[in-house]
Amino acid sequence: MLYKRIQPTVRRTGLSAFTHLLFGPPRLSRELHAERDLVLAIAQCPLDNSQQIHVRVLQTIYKKLTGARFDCPLYGSHWEQLGFQGKAPDPGTDLRCSGSLGTRNILHSVLRPSIAQVTHGIFYLSQHYVQNFPFCIMSINITRICIQVLREERVTRECNRRQQVFAVLNDLYVAIFYHLYHVWKTQNKTISDSGFILKEIEIFAKKRPKELLRQLESHLKERPLPKDLPPEIWSQHPTEPGSPNHDERRGQSEGGICFTGVCEQHVQEDRLI
């Protein structure tokens, strides 16, 4: 049913369609259409509190970001610490514009070791006494931007090059969030600037997604993971650069939804510098 409601690309007519055909980005490889449609279907799939995996994902996000050792209730004011603002508050009410893709993006960013360093730095800034912002609401807005960038075929070239859609969108999400973090921190932005900043970043993401991905890649290279991480970390993420068997297993799980590590103990966080 969800697939019937999907509009995989922005509909263009007249001169706009003709111009896009001549000068626009290349079309997505036919082999990737199913993966693209799955991404968009997940974005339309609402959070279901009756599904244990949905609850576990939320609880894992809470644990990884706050360092809590015990599962938290599904409803309550504790979600405000992460920047949810829905009624009760209920995280599901905030996720309507991004569906389950919104939680999937955050989950990916807290479970993958190298990306988790970036995510914890962003979360730490969101708690600043002056420069604070609602982390999860900002994250949901960035997921919405990623969906629009995908539908406007702005990352088609990168998806075709890597023969992946999920992995490219995962990286683009983190790259946009990292760019927002950098602008927010270095330009001393506050919550009153959020609307303008999000609009500016959306325009930038649509025009220069490849540059955003390069910025993230450069940052990760400057801050490589320690080589002496516990073996269980690498077992959860064998595709991380520097991990054992990285070259052998690269690409096998990057695009899939891996729930290894969900609701396990919190790993000590590293902050961005």
C-alpha cells in the first residue's frame, strides 16, 4: 500500500521537464529503483508503538546519546532531553514528516563508531546553555531534506557510482548534520536562527551534495578511530575503515538495516573538537 503512494521523483512538466532532461542529473540506475522506493516507503511508515523493534530503536537512541543504562518508558518528559517536542511527549508525533526513516537515520549515526563521534559532538552542542537546539527535531528536518534531495535526483550520480541508495542517504544525512553543526558552532547561532539555517542548508544540500559528502569524509579522516577499540565494536561494524577484514566485507552491510547492538550498553562518547 505504501509503495502505491510513493512519488519517487519530483514531477516536472513543460519547459522544466525539458530542461531537466537536457541539463539535469543522470537518471537513477534501474537496478536501484527498488532500493530507492524502499527508502521512500520507510519514510512514509509511521512509528508503531505496538512493534517491539520500533520501541527498541528509540530506547537504543536514548541510551547511546544520554549514557543511560536502563530502558526508558515510551512516553514521558525524558524524551525532551533528546529534543522531541510532541505531546506527552510522544516521539511518534514528531516523526510524522519523516516516518521510520527519521529514527533509522539517528540509529545509524549512533551505532557506527566513526559516525557516533560526530553525532555525540552534535548532541553535546544541542545541550549548550546558549546555543542549544532540539536535537531530534533538527534531525527529523535533516531527514526531510535528504528525502527531497533524493526525489529531486540530486544524489543520483553518487548512488549510481556506489550502486547504493541507503548508504548514500545515510552519509548525506550525517554530512548535512555535521555541516549544520559547524555553521551553528562557528557562527554562534542560536535557536532563533534555526529556520533560516535549515532553509540555507536545504538549498546547499540540493546544489552541492557532493561537497557536503567530501567535507564529512575529510573530517573523518582527520579524526580516525583508535586502533585499540574493543573487538566487539569491530564485530558490530566490520565495514569501518581500519577494522579487521574491512576490505573483505566492505559493502556487504552498508546499505542494509543492521540492528546489531540495539539496546546494548552505552559506549563512552567522544566529543567533536
